[in-house]
Amino acid sequence: MATRGSRSEKVKRIFQQFDLNRDGGLNREEMSALVVAVNPRVRFSDEQISAILDEVFRTYSDFIDTDKGLTYDGLLRTYDDGAGDVDRDFEALALELKSDDDNDNSNNNNEPASSMAFEEASTSLVVDERVKSPEPQKQHRTATWAASPNHGIIFDDTWKLVDDLEILIKRLKAKQMKDLKTKGEHSDAFSDPGWSRELGPSMEMNKHIIWDETRHDYTIFVKELGVLRSRADGSRSREEAFDGHMAIGRLLYDQHLFKEALVCFKRACELQPTDVRPHFRAGNCYYVLDQHTESKEEFILALDAAEAGGNQWSYLLPQIHVNLGIALEGEGMVISACEHYREAAILCPTHFRALKLLGSALFGAGEYKAAVKALEEAIYLKNDYPDAHCDLASALHAMGNDDNAVKEFQKAIDLKPGHVDALYNLGGLYMDMGRYQRASEVYTRVLGLWPNHWRAQVNKAVSLLGAGETEEAKKSLKEALKMTSRVELHDALSHLKQLQKKKGNGNRNGIGVDAFTIIEPSKFKTLGEKTTLRQELARALEIRSFQRVTRLFRCDVELLKKEMNDSKTPLTYSGYGVPEKSIRKAALESILRRLLGFLKPETFVGSVKAINLKILSVLDESESGRVDLGMFFAVLAPICGGSPEKRKRVAFDSLLWRPVTGISDSGRITKADATRYIKLLRSIYIPSHNTSEMTEIHGETDDSLVSLTDFLAMFDDPECGFGVMSILLKLESGDRNRHGNTVCSVCRYPVIGARFKEMKLRFSLCSGCYSEGKVPSGLKQEEYCFKEYGSGSEAVKDKCMWFSSNHNPKK
């Protein structure tokens, strides 16, 4: 072990070697040269060097001379703090403890031949055999994972473990080389996840080797690896054992042996529970293994340890927040991820990846303005960042700024011509703009990069249909059917066949669908009490669409009650001085994850986005980031699964659960609360009513008490309540019903759900076209009379009765 005196002398020699202008400080260029020189086997990108220097100059700001750079005392402090290994760096630079004059004469500021030979020898990742290398540990002292700041190997015996492990890996690789496969063939084509593994940004790990763990040679490797782990456990101290397991884990991780690396990092966690690094690396392993929940838990442990450790781990805090955010996104928790990306950006304002990830997550949550701001900031820090341009374009498109969105997508594609995300989204944008031919060309490029992208194939068919190329659209749909057998593709193909039947009538508009006329509501009459009015159906269809997007109809309403019983939400005071059980949106997202636990992460993201845009934006009108939990449950109850009676009861119980000042009767709520709830419900689900009613919501002061019976009367009121719920229930029970070969006379799609038949002209409309007031252009009359059929059997029965009444022989 080097003494303090020899350490300081070595640091002094290193300092002098790179203080080229001899001003007593290392500026950014000189520090950059030092970092590169002591890590000869690491190929740093400019952004990585910049991030490392930013961290060094920020952490050791007390030792920075504004005009000169990092002083000698500052460099010595970095080594004292463990940011580097003095002995290793000294050896890597081939320096000697000579006088300055001798050193100048021998080196002339150039590296000697021995240094060049050392670099060449160390480029081989795996040594052939120990006998060929008398000091193998020295050959590997510049390995990527050992050279990183604050992650170097401390004990010499650890190098012996590393050397032996490299031999084992080399043998395993030699036996499995022919059969090794890689995962993620198209990984370079998509937006990267911003994955951070080291101090500062590093290369993402979207593509990795898949080892065959079922083979006998792998079993032997694991047994021999167990011997190395036992040697590490048998070290002279816990610190040395920790060093050994961390080094073994790092090497295994770099060789994509993630399961085995995880074992080492978990053991290191046991040896030093308060050390941040093993938790951080275990979290990385779990994420690569697609165990996002476990990854999140390890990063939380790393974050707790880092915050408890003071400044010792401050350099790693931004990366922990970033990786924790990515792990949360892996679970679909975009709102929670935003908080950690935002914290990383605060800790390291130049962390452009954190800002990009923040913008992307905000976009995923439906916060478009904030997303644009974060993404523009990321691009300001790094203009040649294709993923940031791609996501900025998507956010601009969501806000209706299509012209600038096209420009941003094009910038992303110019920077990365094979960027599938940018191309696919650009195709969607062109379709939304009505530029169908251009859209089909873009989707063709996507399919050239990823031939099995069935969604691109379907969208290409739709864009070709929009361009009037029905035959080409049919071919494209058939290609999509070869990739996936989704029912909507069969419906789309049937739709195309219907269009071909109508092709010769000359009565089509520009997108290949029958021309139609929109009739004013007063001319739509209904036959029978069961036929739904057009305006009411339109409202119910909007709510049903929201149910489908959020999947809330699959969430039993009783689960809301369970959450209320289990929740320990503290009282807070709103801006109106009323005590309420409010929580942050990130905590609310966790509750939603439990309620919708059956959803895949990507589907859950879409659900949260819809809920945020439609419900939370109204409940959090002050943009405080907090939501009244009881009111949220009450608003959710009517659209969850369960009988209508249960839904209404849980809504009432949710309002009871909210604290009410001065009210002790637990079986009733104030009329003010009931009225406010009904108005909120209508403003959220029936937006046309929000302008006049929302202004009055907070003005209610009626403290008279309302029982469940009174509440139900208010709820079911067809004019001022939520009477649309009865129509919603009818849609829920019958919106998958098919009517044989019957197609809508306007859109030409098979009628699914309710069928609305015009009784005089005998044409049929689907629910969507009926609610929008569309009728075929060639079938005009003063007024239209429709009858609703919930199923094909109802229509057949009605037809038989009509035929019987009109064709019975007269006596």
C-alpha cells in the first residue's frame, strides 16, 4: 500500500504531466487529456468526456481556479475521495518518481515505448493463459469497469479473481460462439431509453448476447464461477470480499451474463448494505432482465443510501434518479418517473438525457406544453439528439402544431436516417393531415427497416385507401394478415370488399367511402321508447370510448371501496380552505396501478394519460399537483365495472369518506358536496355543460344533509344529473353484438353494437354514424325515423312480424 507521501508525489507527477501550459491548473482540455490517457482502452464520446468534466468541476469547485482550472490540491483530493486509483493511473502513464529535470529529459512530454506496448497488450479482453502473462493483473488495470471514477478495484487479490474469471468466460465463449445469438436486431432504429450506467451518459444496452444456459458447458461455468465467489467470500476482510464480488459482477455484467452478475451484486449488498454501488448495479441487472419492479426497489435502496451518505455519493445521484425513472416507466408509471427525471435535471442541469426523458414521460402523461418545454431544453443542450427531436415532434403534433412537427420529425430522420419511431410517427402525422400518398411512402420506408411491423403495414393500407388506391390497400392488408390475425384486420378487409362493390356507382368521396350528408338533430325521429336519441347516444359513446381506453370497465367498483378502507391519506387543506384527503398525482398513479393491475405497462400508460387529460385536469384545476382522493373515487365509480346500484353506492360512499367540517352524521353528506359532485361529473363526462356549471362549483354552501335516497334522485335526474348512465350500461352490454352481414350505409363497415334502421328508406346506420347525424347523400327526405336494434335476432324477429302483418291472406 502506497504511503501518503508516495501518493502525493505520484499525483504531483501526474499533475505536471498534463499541466502543459505550466500555469498551476488543469483546464478542461488538459483534464480531458488526463481522463483519456489513464483510460487507454475506453473510447469516450465527447458527451461522456463533457459529463465527467462537468461533474469533477462541480464537485471540486472549491479547488477550481477560475482562470487556470483544477489545482494540484484538487487533483489530490479527487484521488483521496476514491475518484481514481493513483497507482493504476501512474502505471498506465508509465511515469517514474524521478526529479523534474530527469523526467523532462527522458519523456519530452511523449509517452515512451513501454507505455505503447502496455496499451497494446491490454487491448485483449481475455488473456490466453496465466503462464503467458507473468503479471496478468497489470494488463487489466485499465478495463472499462475498473477505470471508471469511484469504481476502481482496490485490492490486488481481486485482480487475481478477475483474471481467472476472464479465462472462464473465454472458454465458455469459445464453446458457445457458434450458437450465440443477439437480442434486439432493430434496437438502433428506435428511440433509446436514456439508460445510464456510469458517471454521465453512456452507451445504451438495447442489444445483448443471449447465452444458452441449458448447455452442459454453461453448467460447468456456473460451478467454476461459484468457486471464485467462495474465494471472494474467504477474503481477509469484508471490504476485500466486497471488492471481489463487485469486480466479478462488473465483468459478468459487461459480458451480458446478467443473472450471474446479479448474484454477485446482491452478495455485495449483504456485505455493505449502506454502499450505493451494489444496489445501483443490481437495479441495472434487474432492468436488463425485464424485472422492472425489482429494479425499482434496488434503485430506491440506492437512492436512500446515497441521500444518507452525504456528499460521498452526490456524483451518482442524478444517474440513480434517471435509472429509477426508467424502471418506473418499465412498470408504466410515467407520472412517478417524471418526478425523478425532474430531480436528476435539477441536480445536473446539463443532463440532456434527463431532460429528454422528462419530456417524453410528460408527453406520455398528456402534459404536452410541459413536454415541449423539457424537450426544447434537451435539444438546446444537445442539438444533434434525434430522439429528442422525434419526441418534440410528437408533442407538437398533439398540440396541433403540425407544420413544426413535420420539421422536427425530419430533423430526427436527417440525424438518424433509420429512425423507425420518427418515420412511423411521421406517417401518422401525414395521415392526420390528409396527405395519404406521402404517408404511404413513409410507411414503406418503415417496412424496409422492419419488415414485420404489422401496424405500419395496416397504416400503409389505410393511407393507400385514403389516396384512392383500393387494390394496393387490399394487398397491403393481406400482408398485414400474414403478420397477425387481429379481428380488426378482418373487418378492414371486409370493408374494402364492400367498397369495391360500390366502386362503380360514382358516388364516393376522396377517401373511398360513400358521400354523406349531416342532418340536423330535429329531423332525426325515433320509433319506440327503446330507441336512443341521437344527442344522448353521442354523449354515451364518448364515455364508452373513454372506458375502453382506460379499461376502467374491467375494474370492479368494489376495489375502489377497498382502496378507501386501506388508504391512510392525511388531511390537507385545499385552496378553498376545506380539509380534504388529497394526494400527489404520483401517489394516485400508484393506486391506479393497483386498480388496473391486469394491464400491461404500455397499456397502463395510455390509461393514465386519458385519465390525466379528462379527469385530473378538472380535479386539479389549480395545477397544484394534488388531487382530492375521495372526489376522484366518486368520479371514477360510475364508469367502473359492477351493477349500476353498486356504482352509485360506491360514489356515495366515496363522498362520505371525504371529511366534512362540522358534520358528525356518517350516513349522510351535505347537499353542497352532492351538488358539487354532480356538476363535476357532468363537466368531466359531458363537457358541453362545463362552461356555466363549473363557475358555480365552489360557490355551493348548502349544509343541509342528503341521504342515499336523495343522492340517487339527484344522480338519476335526466336533466341535471347523470341520466346518461342508463345508455352507457346498454352500450356496455351490447357493443360487441354483430348483425350478420349488415353494413352501415355510410361508412360501409360491419354494424357492431346497436343498429339504427331508417323505417321508410330501409337503410341502416352504425352507432357512430347515427350519433353524428350522417345519412347517405342520395337518400334525402324531410325527416328520418329510426328504430334501434340491439342484436341481429331482434331485427329478424321484427322483420318476421312486419312480413306477417302485411302478407297474411284476407279471409
